[in-house]
Amino acid sequence: MSSEKARGIDLIDKAILAMLQNNADTPVAEIAEQVGLTVTPCWRRIQKLEEKGIISRRVALLQAKQLDLAMTVFVQVKAGRHDGKWLASFAKHAASFDEVVECYRMSGEYDYLLKVLVTDMDCFDHFYKRLVNGIEFSDVTSSFAMEQIKYTTSVPLNHI
């Protein structure tokens, strides 16, 4: 285990985390029963995992396609400049779009990777125009996902 934060997690914590990743609405009593604890110690463990920041929040996962967000686009961006001001400006700009659901600073040929969810090509075109009008880029390219092979929000726990 390489992370300082992951230290102190035992097999019971790991089982609790696995259950919560699968369904955050699982009643504490059910989790406690599955991991061999009574409710109060189980609840304390969950609170401790939250305090440590290992559990950052509990959310509802929505089906993008059911909400007509049928198009996933990966947008790669080359920085217009490589200085702190541009980097901060781009981070703020990218984060301002609801369509951007993930944004990463990357190594390699492109500096940033955005995951964008939109309804269709017209919606993407509208997004793209707003993206490129707001800030100077060296290059921008987009790839359209044709099929989602795997999607999970679960973090691997097998290293613990």
C-alpha cells in the first residue's frame, strides 16, 4: 500500500467501502451484518472513513443516455502558453462548462483531456464554439466515443 491515506484500512473497512461503492444507500445495519459488526461500530468506521476523506461524498449515479446525453466526446487541448496564468485561466474556463464532466492535465502530446457529455452534434458544436472563444489554444482535437465498453465509479480496492 503506497498511500499514507490508505494506511489503517483493514479488511473490514475494505468490505465496507466495497459495499458503499456498490450502493451508498445500503442501510448501516445491513453493512454491519455483512462485515460482522454491530451497527454502532460499523457506523463509527464509516464516519472515520469520511473524516479521513476516503469517502468524499455519496451521490446518485444518473444514466446519461436516459437524460438524452447520448454523445460522449473526448476533447484534447494543447495549451496556448505554458505559464501559471494560462493554466489557472484554462482550469477555471474548462470547469465552467456543465458539459465537461471530467478534466485532466496530461503528460504527452496534449496538455489536457476533457470528457464532455452532450445530446447531439449540434449541442457539441455549440459547446466547442464557447470553449474555443473563451481562451487561446495551440490546438484542440475531439474524438467521439462510439461505444462504452466499461464504466464504473468504483475505485479498485484489491491493493489494500
